[in-house]
Amino acid sequence: MARTGAMPQYWFPLENFISREKFQRLKDFAAGRETPCLILDLDVVRSKYEELRANFPFAKVYFSVKANPRDELDQLLRLGVSPDRMSFGNTVK
């Protein structure tokens, strides 16, 4: 069955998650980059890490590296990170 009339406009409560200004900066930064492209806001990562530590003071937080981590593992070892503190898997998909 064919639709008639205008398609409803999509609406998303962007301001519940990020300011329009910050969203525009992210869009500008991503423009022209190859995809897939993962952009992380380190201020948000830091804030969420601190929030996690505050709410789970008894938990040990580990750093995860990507699934094929040869260079990353070498770098972590050079930085003195113990292998038992490393997780081998991609948690960002």
C-alpha cells in the first residue's frame, strides 16, 4: 500500500545527550574522514570513569585493548602495565 502525504519529520532529543554546539563540532571534525570513524570525547570518558569509580569503590577497573593488539600490548608493557591487568577484546563495536 502506497503512502500518501509528507513523511513525518524525524525528531530526536539531542539536548538530552549533547549540546547542539558540541554536536556540530563533532560533525565538523568527522567531515571528510574515512568510515568507519570512531570519535571519543576524552572529557566524557574521564567523567564516566570517575563516576564509575565513585559508585563502585570496591571494583578494580581494567583497561581493554583492541582484538589485534600487538603494538598496543607492546606499548602497555613498556609503560609498565602488568599483563594480568590487560583485557584482549574490542569492547567498542
